[in-house]
Amino acid sequence: MWALVGVIAAFMALGGNLVDAVPPAAEFAEVRDELGDAPPDCGPPGPLGKPHLVEVVHSIDQGPWLTQAADAFMEACPNVQLRLTARDDFEVANAILRGELRPTLWAPAEELSLRYLEIRWGEQSRELLFRIDERRPLVRSPLVALLHEEQFRTLRAIHEADREGLGFWVDALCPTIPRAPALDGVLQEDMLPGTWLDWFDQRKPPPPPPDSRLAAKKRRTTPGAPPTPAAPLLPTPEELRSWGRVKLGFPAPTSSAGGLSTLLLMARQHLLADAAGDLAPALGRESEVLQRWLRRCNAGRDEWFASAVLLTDHVFDLGPKSYDGVITYESLVFPILARLKSDELGEVRVYYPSTTLVAEHPAVLMWPDDETRAAELDAAGRWLQYLGREEVQRSAISYGLRPGQLDRPLGAFDLEKNPFLDMRRFGIELEPTLKEPPRPDGAVLLRLLELWRDATGRN
């Protein structure tokens, strides 16, 4: 009996825990036994001379950049141990709401994810989760369309001839669908966008000059030249008919920041026609019309990818019969373009809608008023200051991310690797002219998601 008591006492003295407290999802960790000398900017060491552990959860596209930056930071500041975990925005938000995740710092892709979590958190707790006004943009990546080459040329010709449409997010994602469609007699499997042939006939782009086909073919053989033909090649009616419906995919709004951003842009153009105004009153007045339009356009689609990462990675393996293109973040297209360039698998083009949202990957300190986390929060703040340095911001360019805190043209940076320059022939623009609408508060986002769920019957 006394031996058993001794075993129990020893177990409790060691912490009484048989479970490994380190999250298995962490992709990067470094443990240091000897701190050495750290500069004053690194802050003081932790208790008993151990490093402060900072749990950093971030969007997947920031992973390579943040990992190399973390290596350099911990080399300079051995009194801080960073543990980085890459996860999708909605996955993180839902894990925090369930109490499964409690990071020191969160850097999602999109500010909308913060607004979504903020209002959802307020439904279950009065504890301050983060201060959204203190968010720090790290890097930037606009929402773009990545299309097969023929569909890209046709879409651009339609857009240039368009005098009736509301904008890209309405016309390209729900072409030929009326603003207030009738649903009587329409089967659910037919609740999809219109066809390329009908859309083309509706907008009637002018035909190219007779010699433009030969000139465009010659231009395509020139390596490194940006795709700016004066008169794009246009498909014949038979080719358009063979394409069937317009299949421009975007991720599910209920599980993806990219999908939620797309839904927001669609709703704004549908209700406000790109006017600079508050979405909330228009949504209150015409929510039924918007829901009917979303149902007519989206309810017949069977497959929805849960994230922009998954969608972008798989869409071109499926081919143009499944997708004409995808809505995704610019930073996610570079691995696809690099693969196509090296394997010579075909041609795709990046399309920059004039009105879009630019993901700023805003970082926030989590539970900032928790005094028990004060040392870790201070260390996380020093990590954020390091990420704002010019050399660290400049290094993001090599990973297909635009610096969030440097106001200089991308072409002005002297880098060994600059994918923005290397991939211009795929339509990458160094300084695209983009207009961003205002982001609504969390209540509007929740209402949009509710409308989309009811319209499509999906969670």
C-alpha cells in the first residue's frame, strides 16, 4: 500500500498529466535550452530563464514566408520560441469558438474572418477576444480569377463590350441570370449560371480584325511577354456551345474566407451595382430578391470546395470540362503557374477584376487583457514588429505575397527571385488598379451566410 501511495505522489509531483500538451497540428517549433545573449528588442527571458512560448496560427499561404522569418527571429531572439500552425481562417474561428484553440496571435488571410469571429464570439462570451482596431496588416493578396486561356480571352472580350452588366462578380459568376429571377418550373439541377454561348450573344463583343488570329499566335510564342493582345482571339459559336455553362468556381462561403469575400462582392454588385454605400440597408430591403437570385445561380451545384487552397490546387487537374476557372487569392496561383511553366502543361491567365477585395492578412493579439498571458503577448508584439521590418517585408515578395507595410512598386525591388516579374506572361500585374468596397460588420456577414445557406441548402 505504501509503495502505491509513493507512486501516486511521484506522479502528482510531475504534473499529473499523461497527455502531450503540444498541439499535433503545429508545423514549426524550436526548443532552446541555452538562451545566450539577446538584444534589448527581444525583451526579457521567461521564468527560470526559459524562452517565452508564442503560439502563432496563420493562414496557409503565409506559411513559407513566416517559417523562414521565424527562423531568423529566433536566431536573433533565443528568449522567444515561436510555434507556427497553418490553418484555414474558418477552421481556426470555429476551433476558437469551441474552446479547442487558444493561440497567442492569429494572422488570418482576410479581415472578414476577424469580423465573423468577433460577432460569433460575442454571442457566447463577454470576454475580450481581440481588438480589431489594433490589427496589423502583414502582407497583401487580391482576390482574382484564374482561367484557362480561351475562357480568359472570351471573358475579357465580353467585359470590354459590356454596357448592360452590373460588374464582374454578378455577370461572370451568374451570367444571363436575371436580377429577380422566376423559380417556377426550374429544376434544382438547372439552378446554375447560363451558358457561354448565351452570354456571348447577349453582350455581342465585336469580332477581331481578320489578321488578328495570326498575330496573336505569334505573340503567344514570345517567352516572358505579358498577355496583352490588341484583338483577342474569339471562339466560334460551335466552340462556345461545346463549353456549356459558365463554370467559374469559388469556395464555399460558409467555410472559406475567399468564399465569403466572393459572396460579399456578389451581393454588393447585385444590390448596389458597385455604388459606394452601406450594404446593410439594401440587404434589409431586398434580402428576398438576393436570396432568390443566389438560389437560381448556385443551388444546382453539387460540389463545393471548403477552401481556396483546395480549390486552386485541384481545379486544373480536373480540366476545363469541370471548371473554366476559379476565384482565388493571387498568392495561391503562383505554385500553379510555376508548375505549368516547368511542365508546359498549357496556358492559364490571371484576371484582375477592377472591383475586388485585397486580403491584408491582419494579425491580432488574442485575449489581450489576460494578465496571465502578458509575457507571451509582449513577445508576440515584438515578433510583429520584426515582421514589419523592410527586409522581412521585402522577403515576402519571393513567396508571391505583396508587402503589407511597404509603399513601393514591386518592380523596384532588387530580388534574386521575384515571381511577379517572372510570371507576367500569365497575366500577373505588378501594380493592378483595384477598387475595394467597404467591409461590413459581422452582423451583415452572418445575414449573408444565412441567405446563402437557405438559398443553396448547404451548411
